Amino acid sequence: MSDTPGPTPPSERIVSLDALRGVAVLGILVINVRVFSMPETTLLNPTVYGDFTGLNYWSWLVGHLLAELKFITLFSALFGAGIVLFIESKRRKGQSAMRLHYRRTLWLIAIGLAHAYLLWYGDILVAYGLCGLVLVVLHDAEPSTQAGLGLLLLLFPSVLEVFAGLSVGGGAIAAQWTPAEAAIRSEVATYRGGWVEQLGHRVPSSFRRQTTGFLGSTFWRVGGTVLLGMALYKWGVLTGERSTRLYRRLVAGGVVGVLVVFAGVRYIEANDWSADAALFWRQFNYWGSFLVAGGYVGLVTLYARRRPDGPFTRAFAAVGRTAFTNYLLQTVVATTVFYGHGLGLFGRVSRFEALGFVVAVWVGQVILSVVWLRSFRFGPVEWLWRTLTYGERQPMRSPE
């Protein structure tokens, strides 16, 4: 047993797990770019800003069917798996697993707070950290218990929204669903302005997301998914240990999930995007996203199993090993392109053009991740996080 804390060496990593993480971090940009480049409320109601016809409509539809909530669901499940994996690894080495977990998580929250208030209000790291502090107590529970509790957490906001839709109707979200034109114009002007001007929107939005938003919605969705991730890790699903038949079933389930989400689109369109229908519409994607995320698990695992050294496996795994760095890098690049302290394209880019930006970032991140890991063991942010966690400088360069 080792008495010196240290990170897991690359030789001991699970390639399929890294590949899944890489797919997740690349995929979330498809949705995050919408609020990098357009007002925040467009994530709730895409009809309130920007052209919503032709290629722009199809860009939204494809993103909604295949990406919205799907990749953040996958990312959250992998975070839950990572908690268990980290604790198991430290225990095998005879190290203080829980102490290191709490230090690691507190530093994650600190980095997330800096990310949210200095760069972008859409940060997810703080939510992950807060869930990690609370839900780690269940890391030793039976996977069936973890999955059951996870489903209970997931049910809470869903039931609440359906109840609100039945009792109050569209009035429950009317202000968010159709905000005043002046508020939208103000946000556009804010993000076309300088960094200091942006604080007027970013700070209150970040604070709301991390307080009332976290307690009312995010904790239940993210926390429930984190627990499911713990269970799926213990069942061997996320580590590629199950049968080919299971992963094929997950792929088939993903197809069903896309159909469920599409049915939701038809429902909201049949109701002319009304606020009264919105709370019910959201349920199609809320639950369908889990099936689609499972489909991605099946696809990536089957490919990684068939081609463990294949180009896509290696590319996605490289991005996954540097996921923390790549997540923050997406923010730095996107805010530089869209915000006023950079090119100032906020609100000026169509949905189709934004997808072109996403593809360009994907190509850049895959190339940078693969090249970087030829010389270094970790991404720069991963290295910093590990150094802070273990309280000593970690080796950065890969052994010759």
C-alpha cells in the first residue's frame, strides 16, 4: 500500500470511461453555445429570440433531439461514477479516501465559483461539487439503493412541474417563457459590452442558479443522475464490463428516447408554443434524455470494445482525460468570440452559424488534447486540481 497520495496513472485508466467523458464534454457545447451566443431565456423557449425557420429551426431541432439534456445527463452520471472510482482507488492505496474526496470537491466548487462569476453563469461545476459533498455518503450503498434513491430525486421536479401545469397553468412560468422585449434587449446590450458591464447579468444569474435554482431544480436532476451514475458504475455498465447484448439494447433504447423527445416537439408545436403547454412539453425531454444518454453509452462502449485503439476511441479518450480543461476552455473561447470584451458577436449569430462554431471547437479540442497528452500526463486544469487536492506538486510530464 502507498502512503503518499497521488492520482491514478494513465496506464490504469478505463479507456471506455474516458471516451464517454470525452463525448459528453464535446456534446454539451451543442447546447451551451445557445446561451453563449443568445439570451439566456432561449434555452427555455427558443422562439423568443433569433430566426427560427429553415436551417435555424433544423439546427435547433437536431440539437434538441440529440443533445439537449442528453450530454449533461451523461456527464453527471460519469461524475457520480468518478466519485466511487476515486474513493475505491484511494482505499486500495491505503490513503484517506474521504478526506481527499472532500478536499477535491471543495476545490472543484472554488474553481466553479470563479468560472461562474468571472466568465459564465451557466457553470455546472458548483452544482456537481455541492452534490458531491452531500451524496458521497451513499457511495458504499448497494447499487439498487443508489438507483432507487436517484429515481426518487429525479421524480421530484418532474412531479412538481406537472402539478404546476395542472393547477396554475402557464402562469407558473409565464415571465420566464415570454420575457419582456426590453429585458431581452438589455441582456443583448450587456453581453455586447465590456467585462464589467456583463457582471450586471452574470452575477445575479449565477447566484440564482446556485441558490433557489439549485434547491428547486438542479439538485434533484443532477443529484439523481449522480446516484444513477454510481449504480451504473458498480453494475459495470459505464466501464464496458457488461454483455454486448446489453449495450445493443441501450442503443435501441436511445432510438426510443429520440422518438419520445420528438413527440414532445410535436406536442408543443401543436399548442403554438404556449406557456400552458410548456410544463408538460418539458417532461418529454426530461425523461427521454435518459434513454438517449443510455444510447450514447451503448454506442461508445461498443465502438471502444471493438476498436480500443481506433482513432475515435483514442480521440474521445484524450478529450475525456482532459475534460476539466476542455470544459473551461470552451467557455474561454466562446466568451471571447461572443462577448463584448472579444469579438462581440452575442445575439448576431444564427443557430446554424453557432453550430459551425461548435464543430470548429470540436476539431481544435480533439487535436489539442491528443497532442498535449503525448507530452503531459494531465490537462493543465486537471494538474492544478490534483496538486490542490493532494497538497503537493504533481508530476506533469509523461514518463519517457
